[in-house]
Amino acid sequence: MTFDEILSGGQQELRRGTVVLACLLLLRTPGYGYALLDQLRDLGFSVDANTLYPLLRRLEGQGLLVSEWNTQEARPRKFYRVSPDGERHAAALFEDWTRVDASLRRLAQGDDA
Amino acid sequence: MTTLTDRYVWAVLRALPSRQRDELEPEIRALVADAADAHADSATPDAAERTALVELGDPDALAARYTDATRFLIGPRLYPEWERLLKLLIPIVAPIAGIAFAAVGWATGKPVGEAIVSGLSIAFNVVVQMAFWFTLVFAIAERTGASYIPATGRPWTPDELPELPAPDRLSLGEAIASVAFGAFVLAAIVWVQVAKPIVIDGTAFALFDPAASVWLWYLVGLTLAEILFALALYRRGRWTWAYAVANAVLAAALAIPVVWLIREDLLLNPALVDAIDAKTGGGWLEPTMAITAFVFAFIAVIDSVDGFGKAWRTSRQVARPAG
């Protein structure tokens, strides 16, 4: 394995959980699958379509998202939006993320001791 | 004309449990269409569709993520068929076996309670046996289905999408069910003859007349032929007139000798017949065997007609170009 391959594996592992958090935060405004994928990519989350769509369904199954078919436009689309449970979940995850971020910063600067 | 999207959607849905299919189909179609739209400015519609499908990736992988399933004994491709068959067959076969065994026990003089208990225990055994053998056959099919394992290191392309099935294309599950049922019949024939499960007053009896062992071998051979027929039929993919004729010949080859053996009193073990006679005072044999003969003949006729009916429907579909 080359350095780059190992690096991309490490990045993938590091970002895995953050996609869930990003989805929950983004979907405070209702959105549909492909648009969400686009938004995430614009924000620099490299997520595959075949990971994101099943993930949305799983979050819906867990009650963190709710969905609704929008038939107003030319093509019917399934819109997802975060549920109250999902908001609480996202807040807790975000708090955790900031804690981890702070710890890592301290470690990287070496003034932890 | 079927589009690549149709083939893609089918390839994903076939690996999902049936309750998820109706729900996911419009969703996946919408996802493909949205992605294709996004590429529509810079490409022909066909190329945009291809790019959209490549983005979604291998349909088996997508389906596996939707089902959240890791491949264990039976993977997502076969699991729905396995579940469907067990749900279909166990509620039919287990009660029939249990009631039949309880009835025979009661007819041979067992107290009612004991007869019911023996029926329940047989029904339970049938459930366990069927679940085990079906699972074993499916697990083997899962591991030998080499075409399913994606070639590693090579990116998936839409060219690998399977064709949509012809409306009457035989499912893999049907073929596996036929094979498993044949294996079950083989095991049952051997079991009632060798293990002598019928016990009357402490004596164990084989079900069939030991003098008719030539015919038992014939039945075993015929069951093997039925298994080979099911495999050949699956390879062919659909019913044709030739297969319908072969099916009718096999059905006749089973029913005619069985009815003849019953008529000539050559099928059942005479010692068993005497023992039951002694218990019940006789009179049970003729009506029972008449019903059995009728059932065999009836099933043979229905099965043959069904084969010709399927061949006829398929021939009509082939005459018209597939939709």
C-alpha cells in the first residue's frame, strides 16, 4: 500500500461518523437525496451515493429523520427533514465533536501535559 | 425496449426483502433521474444515465447497504427466496405430517393424548428437518454462485447489469425448492424403510413391502430424475413443449406404477398391514389406499397440465417481442 492509499483509508475512517452529523445539520432545511449529496460534496465531505442513500433510510428508521414525498414538481422526490429526536441527537454529537476537537488541538500543540 | 435504469432498479430490488421493494423502487428511480439530470448538460441522455448509474455503483453493493446485511450463511441475493419458501412450505407441510401421524397413531389404537403428542413431535421434527435442509441447500448455492462475487479491483460498469427477467423466467428459488424437495423425498423414503419409525406394540415396521425393494429403487431413481429435471429446466430458463412432455412422462412414470402397486397390494409392508388389522379389526386398508392412489393420480394430472400450461404461456410471450 502506498502512502496515499493508507492516508485515504485513514481519512475515510475519520470522516465516517461526521457524515451523519452533517446530514442531520443540513436537513434542518428539508432536502432530497441528490441535492444533499451535492451540498455535502461542496462542503468537502467525500461521500458516495451508495453510502448516503442507505444512510438516510437508516436515520429515518431510527426516527432521527422524517420523510415526505413531494409531488409538486415535475418529478416526485422524497424529501427528508430532521425530527426533534434528530435535533437532540445532532446537538449531542456536535458537543462530542467539539470536545474531541479541543482535545486533539491540545495534543497537537503538545501542551496537554 | 428496457432502459439501463430498469435493469439497474431490478438488479437492486431482487436482492431486497419483498416488503422493502415497493417502497424503494420509486426512491431509486428518482435518485437515478436526479443524478442523470445533473449530467444532462454535458452529455447525451444515454451517457448521462450511464454516469448516474456508475455513481450509484454496483447494485449488489447498494442493496447490501440498504439491507444493512453482512453476508453470513445466506446473502442478500438468496435470503428473500429462502425466507419466502420456508414461510410458504413449513405451515403447509408440518401440520399435514403431524395430523397424518396423529391419525395413524389413533387408528392403530393409541390413546388420543398419546397420538396427539406423537403428531406434535413429528410436526416439530419436520420443521427442524426442513429448515435445516433448505438452509443447507441455500448456503451451498450462496457459496457456489460464483457469478455473484464481484471481480476485485475492477470498477463496476453498467454493462454488467443483468437483463430483466422474462415474465416467466424461472426463479433460482423455484429450482432450489425443487431440488430441496427432491432431497427431502429421498430422505423420507430411506427413513421410513430403514429407520422403521412406525412402532406398534413394541415392534418396529418398515412402511413399504420389503419384497418390493426393486420398486423402491425405482422410486429413488425417479426422484433423482426429478431433481435433474428441475436443474435442467432452470438452465433452460423457461418452460418449452419438450420440457412439458418430459414433465408429463416423469409424472406418469411415478403415478402409474404407484397406483398399480397399490391395486395389487404390493406397496405396503404386509406385516405392518396385519399388525394394524389386528388393532383395528381391518377395513381401513382399502379406503386409505384408494384415497392415496387417487391423490397420486390427481397430482400427476395437475402437474402435467400445469407444465403444458406454462409452456403454452411462454410460447405466446416468445412470439411477441419481450416488452
